[in-house]
Amino acid sequence: MNELIPVSKKGVLLGVQQTPSPNRGGALLAPFLLLFHFTAGRGFTSALAWLCNPKAKASAHALSGRKGELAQMVPLNRIAWHAGESEWRGRRRVNGFSIGLEIENYGQLTEYEGELYPWFAFKRDEHGVPLSPPQLTATARPVPWDEVYEHQPPADAEGRTPWSTYWHAYTDEQLDKLEHLTRSILAALPSITEMAGHEDVREGKSDPGPAFPWERYRALLERSPAIDTVTEQPSGADKVEPAASLTVT
């Protein structure tokens, strides 16, 4: 994965599965923020279907799966509906200046009878509220312990150490593919100079969570190659172009 993913003049990641989502806005001009999310859902196929469903009113530019799958839903020159009501460094409507990447991951896990489960493993009432006491669904399965990331929050101002929290760990294959995708986007869009998580721009969100290796990805901002390092250039309408020349049609 040394070569970058080529990007067409229309913002398409060439060679990546294309599953267009109707949940998109207008032109995305010179985005400067790369925003990471986790799906908190059941799997790659399920997340992709939901983000392409008009009822979701949500999408992202691309989705990264746990087995290394990649899919693009929105071209890089169009606004994806991924951040919701959001703010970054005093600027609102983060969708208008960011690229959104979804990562297949359950998010925070809940302990029950000595095992850890994702949120959807528990029965809910007609209003979507978890039952009390908790009850597992018939299809609930615990998350294997080798897929669990234990997070120890720092001590508070009075020196008290909070309880550990448990999160779904990202896979090595997934993170490698996501890094390849990130490198390619940074090369195609040199206007991007910052990275953040959904939790950083919208109150109440926790993604991509403490299991995400921020140092690894933020380091890419410092050594992102130029787009002309792509060695295989498609011909014709799909010629690779730098961000400044991506068209909006």
C-alpha cells in the first residue's frame, strides 16, 4: 500500500468501492479538517446501507471496515452530512469545511454478567430506552476480550481515579487501510491541515473514542506527500488532479 489511491477530478477515489449516498449537500470548497467517526453499528454492510438510506439523513465521504474494506459514499468535492449540529474553533456547520470518515466499530461497551456487549445487544422499550434491569436480545453475543480496549481515565482534581471504561478495539488491518486512505486524501486535498473526532465538534458524541491511535494519524499531517507522487495516473476523464482543480458539477 505504498502507492496512493488516485483521486479523479470529480473527487472519486479510484479503485475504491463506490456506493453513492443521496445524503449530501453542495460544493465542498477547500476543506481544512479531516473528521473521524465510529459507526457504533453492527457491521460494515449494515453501516453502509444505513448511510446510503435517505431516512438516515446522514452520510460520510468514506467508510472503513474491520477487515480492511473501503467504500466511498460522497465525492471529495461534495458536502457529506456527517457532523450534524457542530462547531470547530468557533466555526459552526462543520460539514461545510470537512471530510468525514466513518470507521466500523461498536464504540463503548457495557459490562453485563462478566462479559462486555455493544449497546444494541440489550432490549429496549417502545421508546428506545434500555430495559431496567437489563435484558439481552436473543441474538446478543459478547465481544471477545481480544477485541476490547480498556481505557483508564486520568485522576480528577482531587486525585480520585475513575473506573476504567471498555471500548471496541480497532483492528490492525483496518487501521492500515485507513492510514492509506488518509494519506491519499491528504495528498489530494492539501488544504486539509487539521484532524479531529466527532466528539471534538459535537456535544454528546464520543467517537472515535480512546481506542483510536491519534498520534499515528496526526503525524500524517506533517509528512503528507504531494499528489504527484501517485505513480499510476488514469487517463482521460479520471486523471488525478490536485484539490485546487477538483471540479464541482
